[in-house]
Amino acid sequence: MRLAVGAATLTAAVVATATSASAYVLTDIQTGAGKCPANWVCLWSESNFVRGNPAGGYDFGAVGSDQNVSDMGKFVFESKLFRWKGMQDSASSVVNNTSSGICFYEHNNYGGLEFRIGPREQWASVPGWINDKISSFKYC
């Protein structure tokens, strides 16, 4: 009985950790601007808020966050069957579902070229000079 209670407590702690981590970043956003949650910033690998799925087992998909992200490349997932390289230099469309402006940057840690969008703005195609070059973003 004591072992079962200990295991249940451990399971609850893991779920709580996963829940708090998922409140920071979503990697399973589906196609469509309307799929970006309220108060989040979302990026898709293709224009028109579409998830990409090129050959070779890579799904560039989409990613969203409710906080600043200093390195889009940190969202890497690997398993025996699948490898997702994250959204480093892959975004082609963005949604800002927040009440603040958002600044997207060419380099990690908010460096290089800057692309600003206003509160609640949606860009089905980001400008060519920043397309597939976004590496970080923050509230601005």
C-alpha cells in the first residue's frame, strides 16, 4: 500500500511538471491561425498557417509560447521513429494572440534583424527578408 501511494505521488509530481512546462511552449499546434491559443504567439513553418511535413521524417510543424523565446532551436525532439528539429530559421507565418507587440529576431537571444507585429496581428506570410530566418522572439 505504501509503495502504491508513493508511486501515485510521484506520478502526480511528473504530471504537474509536464503541465507547467506545457504552459511555456506548444509543439503540436495544428494548421490554421485559429488554432493559436489566446494570449500566445504562434509560428508555422509554411505560409497561411500551415504545418510543413517534408520528406525525410522531419515535421517542421508549428510552435507557440506564452513567454519570450530566446532560442527557437531548443525545441528539438528525437525518438527511434521520428526527429523534429524545432523551428529555428523555419517560420513563414505568425500569429500574435496577445495584447502586446511582439518582436521576432533573426538570431538567438534577440539579435540581428527585427520584425515587429502589433497586438492580435496575424501574418499569413512574413516578409521575405525574415522568412525562414526567425530564431527568437519576445514581447516588445
